[in-house]
Amino acid sequence: MCFNPSKNYQLSQGHGGWYNDHTYDTKTFATGVYGGTSWLGQIIGISDYKNNQNHRPVVVKIESGTSTDLFVGYNKASGINKDTADARNQVTITQAGNNGLGYSQSWLKAKLAEGDTYTVSNWRNGIDLTIHVREINLFAEPSYASVFMTYGDQNMDPHTKQSEEPAKVPSLSPIDSGSDDSDCGDGTCEMTEGLES
């Protein structure tokens, strides 16, 4: 009943990881800072980590660029996790510090059923992060949750800095130069007057 995604990540990646013989059990979604990135995949429950011929992750860590990150997992109610009392067969999102590698208090941020979405406003650089559960397939072997994570608009160029201000549009009205000896004929510069070649 304690197998939340951040604790699973710690157990896998921390010192003496319980199941670090399966290096594909965790994935990291490094969103970057400027938007336009995404991750789509199927996450399996902790009880199926050895029944994982397609090398699906048990946990996806969403890297924040700080020591406090988000962790996404599928809380499949089976095997060692069959007695889970909350969020049975749902996707859970937790937040924890210490980069998920050592002890840290973890916080449940969301419980998502099929079709549900969780959005983190201003994830980085004023851009939102969205986590959407497309499907929870209880009949597949192993059962899985299909999750789509997007950081910003998918039409964004992830290499373009989104925080830059747009270029200023020149004023169409005359600008008073404040001086009679300006390059402008009548002391008021039009858009095309007074420009040096």
C-alpha cells in the first residue's frame, strides 16, 4: 500500500535499488524550459515489473530542473499492491524532493481515471504542463495505462525561447523630435523621415 510513484522511483534508482536489474523500469521526461515537448507511453503497475516483455516503465519522472520533481505511475491493484485502498487502477501523480533518489516527503497531486487530465500551471518559464490519461486497459497482459504528457503547445519550437517579448511594431503616428534642428523637415518625424542610410 506504500508503492506510490515517487517511492517506486527511489526504490529503483536509489542506493541498493530493489529492482534496478531492470533499468527500463523508470523513464524521465525532461520537458526542457521553453515548451513544445511531449511524452507518450504505456505505464505498467509495480506488480508487473518482471512481466514486462515490452520494457514499459513503472514510473515516469518529470524533471523540473530543481530537486523537487513529479512522478507518474499506474496504481494497478494486483500482486503486492492488491490491497491498495485509494486510486485503485488509476494513474497517480506524486511530488517529492531530493531528485527522487533519497528520502523525501511525497505528496499526492492527482488521481486520474481514463480520460482525466491534470494540468500544472506555470511548470517552467510560465508554460503549463498537462498530463492526460488516454486509456487504462485492465484486460491487457500486463495491464497498462496509456499516458500523454505535453509541455506547452506542440507547435512550439522547443529550441525557441518563449519568454522573449515580441518585436515592437513601429508607431504609425508622427513622433515629435523635440528639436527644431532635426533631420525631419518640419520638426516632426514621419516613419520614413530622418532615417540614416
